[in-house]
Amino acid sequence: MLRVLQGLAVGGEWSGAVTIAAENASPEERAKYASIPQLGSPVGTILSSGAFFLTSALLSEDVFDSWGWRIPFLLALPLLGVSILIRRQLEESPEFEALQEEDAVAEAPLRQVFVGAWRQLLVGASVMLIGAGGFYLITTFIISYGKRVLGLEASMLLLATVIAAVIEIPVIISGGRWGSRFGSCRVVIGGAVATMVLAFPIFWAIGTAHPVLVVLGMSVGVAAVSYPYAVSGAVLTSLFPAKVRYSGVAVSSNIAGLVSGCVPLIATAVLTVTGDHLWPAAIMLVAIGAIALAGGVLAPRWSVVEDGLKH
């Protein structure tokens, strides 16, 4: 319960699930099990975008803009209760229970993280950025751009997002397995390089406004950024010792989330200045990939040494 409260204090629901999954797995299989909570992203995207797709398809545009857009949010309310119930049932990991028995739990974990592990925070945020910021750039931004500039139907763009999310599920599963086999940081590096190489082809395909190519571009882009995302939990949990791991993972992921939330806004602002061309968005994706690449290279240097943990 102690780390539940610590995680909630810094917005750590995701970090709590990842930390508990990682600490309950053997070091050799940590990447595989830490990737399981990441499946919440594509499943959530399928449910949310799918709900908006169905609502917009069944209702007229005026009705949807007036009150229909509220329906998916109302349908999501019961899921909040389910998530709280599940979260209350989770027990601490044996690793953290041992710290409690030894009275070695950090009294001020946030202060210790910011003072003694600020490098790890930056590295962790760098690794997380591609899975969040890159995803938002390829989906959220493209939905807005596709409707405003390319003249595509919102329902078509939402359907493309759902298809990309469906493809993301096996990507995350395979990414976690590759992380356990070859090393989490190697998967981050490989995914970051692939994202950088594919950035311009992805946005070229989307810029054609051809529905098939738009779906293909979004799907390939989401798949590329999802490989680093799949193992990000394993990388982040390896950066911090157990007594501050919950808080460290939460702060790192929230830093990345804060920056990522601004990515679509920045891309829209830049494109407005450059005449609505997509090449600045491709450059942004390359930059995000480069940041993740740096994080993947630096993570082994700042990680906590744990037997069997591969990088």
C-alpha cells in the first residue's frame, strides 16, 4: 500500500503496474513481463478511437458536435471503477516487502530521486519519449492534419488509428520477448534507428491522402515507435534501486508524458508557419528517435547493476 500511495502522489498508475510486473519477474524475463502493462496503450486506443469511430459513423455531424462526442466518455466511466478495484487488489513485490522488513524504505523518495538520480530521470524520460511523443505525432496530430489539410474524413482517420493500434499489440508482445532475449536497450536502439529511417517515408505516405497509404503510414509508424515502448518499462525499472524505483519510474514517465502532450501542438504550430508541409513533422519524428537512441545508449551506464539483466 505504501508504494501505491507514492505512485498516486506523482501520477504513477502506469509506473506502479510496470514496477510490480518487473519486480515479480526473474531478471532474465523482466523485459517480457514488464511489457505486459504496455498493452494498455493499444487496447485503450482501440476502445477510445473505436468508440469515437462508431459514434461519428452512427450520428450526423451536427449531432456528434453538439452532444454525441460525450458518449465515449460516459461509456468509459465504469472502466474507471474496474481499474480502481484491480489496483486495490495488487500486493507489493517480494523485493519491496524485503525492504519493508529491513526498514530500508526511503522516507522521501521524490527528494532522493531528484537529488541523487536526476541523470536516470532524464535517461528514462528519453527512452519513454518515443513511445508517447512519437505515437501522438503519428496519430493525434495526423487525425487533425488529415481532416484540416488533406480533407480526409474523421471516421477514416479514426479507423486508421484503430488498425494501427491492433498491429501494435503483437509488436509490443514481440518487443518484450526480444528484450528478454537480446537486451532491452538494444531493442530501444533498434526501434529508434528504425523510426529515424522510416520517418520521411511514413509522412510521405500519409501526405498522399490515399486512404490505403495513410493507413499503411500510420501503422508502420506506430509499429516502429512501439518497439522501444515495449521495453521501456524494463529499462526504467533498471535505472532506480528498489527503495525509490516506484517514484523514479513515475517521475520519468510523467516528464516524457508532459513533453509528449505538447508534440501535436508544436507540430501544428510549425506546419502553420511552413505552409502545412509534412516534412517538419518528419524532422520532429527523427529528433524524437534520436533522443530515444541516446537514452538507449546511456541507460546501461546509469542502470542499477542486477544479475541477469540484459541491456
